[in-house]
Amino acid sequence: MKRVLLVAGALLLSVGVGVAQQDAVNGAQDAMKANGKNLGGVLSPMFKGDKPYDQAAVDAALTQLDDTAKKLPTMFPASMKDAKWEGDFSPSPKIWEDKAGFDAKVASFAKAVTEAKAKIKDLDSLKANFPGIGKECGGCHETFRVKKG
């Protein structure tokens, strides 16, 4: 009887760990999708002149990017290395193999967002600062993200 309870307890624990891991994966994917939405759907169209400048939308986009930048250092723990990732992209194993390099890219992205939040107050300042955010975001993707298929 003790063995049955021990096995049942272990199974429940492993299911709980799997659910927690999938929640973390979903959270990371949601954050990256929000980054894409704010960079590509909010800031970029204003930068290109496709949409009128809207300071409230800029501030909201930069706040979300800043929130993600603050979470990134802990968003990909070693326990997620073998997790199931849905969608077109997944994290590269290099995140865990080159933790120092990943942390440096995250810090560069966070710095670009923090500086942009302080500087972007009109269309001209958006045009001056938006490319730096995009460069840092894309630079991390080049090394630490894998396109599936």
C-alpha cells in the first residue's frame, strides 16, 4: 500500500512539474509575442509614417517591452531546456550553453528599452531611438532563437 501511495504521489508531482513548466513556456511565448506586437504593430508603423504618432501607444508599448526586459534574465531557466515549444520559433540551446552571452544580450536589450523610455517624447525622438531597440531585439534572435522547419 505504501508503494502504491508513493508511486501515485510521484506521478502527481511529475504532472504538477509538467504543468508548471508548460505555464512558464506559455508565459515566455506570450511575452515574446507581445514584444513583436509592440515593435512591429505599434512602434514600427509610427516610425515608418504608416500610422500617426501616438504618445500613449508609445508609452504603453515601451512599458511592455521594459517589463519583458526585466523578466528575461529568469524567463529561460535550465529546467525549460527540453520543454515543448509551439509555434514557428523556439529558444536555441545556446541560451543555456552560453548563459553569459545570453545575459549580455538581455542586458543590451534592457538598456536600449530603458534609454528609449526616457528619450521618446515625439516622432523625431522615436525615429532616433526605435532602430536601437529593434537592433538589440533582433540581435538576440540571431543567436538565441531557432526557426522551426
